[in-house]
Amino acid sequence: LNVMQFSLIDVLLRHKKTKIVLYTYDSILIDYADDENLLDEIKSNLAFNFSIKSGMNYNEMEKM
């Protein structure tokens, strides 16, 4: 199920600056371009519970 969900997001991001940069079996790390405003669209493609963290780098990520 996760792979299918992540594939939908990958298609959504195909011609965008926002990209999936890392994924594991149950999580994805997205390099998000603020000017694209895709967060709601990405969230609508996820059918499972999730949390969102944001930060300028991986060490500074905080729950939104």
C-alpha cells in the first residue's frame, strides 16, 4: 500500500521542484519548494495516518 501511495506522489511531483529525496518502508522525506504550495495536494494522496515535520535541514526538523 505504501509503495502505491508513494508512486502517486511521485507522479504528482514529476515536473515540480519539490522532490522525494528518501523513502523507507513507511516514511518519505520530501525536499519541498515553498513556492509550489503542494502540501494539501500531497496530503490528499495519503490514505494512512501521517505526521509532518519541517526544517531547513534534517537535524532541525520539528513537528508542524
